[in-house]
Amino acid sequence: GWAGVANDWRDIAPRLAEGGRRVVTYDPRGLGASPAPPESITLESLAEDALAVARAAGASAAKPADVVGFSLGGLIAQELACVAPSEVGAIVLASTSPGGGGLKDLVSVDFFDVFDDWADDGSNESEAARRRCAAAFLVHGLPRPWVEQRVDDLKRAVDAFVSERRPAATLAAQKRVALARAADASRLPPSSKYLALHGD
């Protein structure tokens, strides 16, 4: 998802792997351990990266990968299905849309401003700003009952979020990708199986 890194899946990946399924997570370009300049971030480049990871993990037309995409990851999963339909099997699209104009009915307009104060200069002020941004981001994305009943878990989630490398320029580039893409579900190949999840 937007601002997401592989480690964000640390609690979910083992559950997805139950029953012997191989689960692969990765840091998108410019985040976590993945070095890349923000100007290289487009939906197409993010989908190319996902395809490279899938192929490195053994995906092929003979053995297509099942893909889970959350938020911005859902846009990437959809683009991946469009550029390599024979290598994508089932797709789970969670809390996502085709992007662009399709977002206005799913998320509040101010949601995409949540990282505008994210700073990388290492000062105490930037650390406080990062924690505020992370808290706002998580509170917006989590079900209200979870937030209200699990404050200590929310604090741990904020700690984990700010501990990962998430450069401000990369977050801004991902924001541009999410807001620029116009909704066009007609591009999705009918050969794939889709499951769309949205809501609490």
C-alpha cells in the first residue's frame, strides 16, 4: 500500500502462508531497503518491479502468481494483471480502487495530505511530525473499533511505522501515482480471478 514496506506484512504473511502457500513480500522502489530515486516512481515502474519479484519467485505463464494488493498495492496489482495477464492468477484487491477519479467515493480528500508534513531531517521536530503523520495514517486506515479498543497496539504500530525507511519524496511520488490514475476497470483481463475487499 501507499507508504508500505515488506515488514508491514509481518503479522499477515504467516497467516497467508498457512497450508503451504509460498508468500513473498518486498519493499517497493524507494522504500525500506529498496533504493530508487522518487522521479522513477510511476504506476508502470511499480508494476514492473512487482513482475520482476514474481518472476524471481518462480511465477510464469505455467505457474501464475496469486497477488494481494492493499491500497496503492491494489493499483499496482491491477496494472500487473494488465501487463502480464498470463503470469497472474487470482488477485485480492483490498481497500483500493482503480485510482484517480475512482478514489473520491472511497476515501476522504484530505487523506492524501496525511504525509505532507513528513520530514527526513532527523530533528526532534521531524520525529514528532513523523509520529503524528503515522498515527493519522493508521487511524484513517484502521476500523474505528480497533483503534478505540487497542490503543497500545496502535502505539506499537506507530513505532513500527516510523522505524522503517520511508523518504518524504517517495511518499509524495506515490501520492502522485495514486491520484493521477483514472479509473478504467475495462483494462483488467477477464482471465484472472478477482476478490475485492473494502470497508471495516
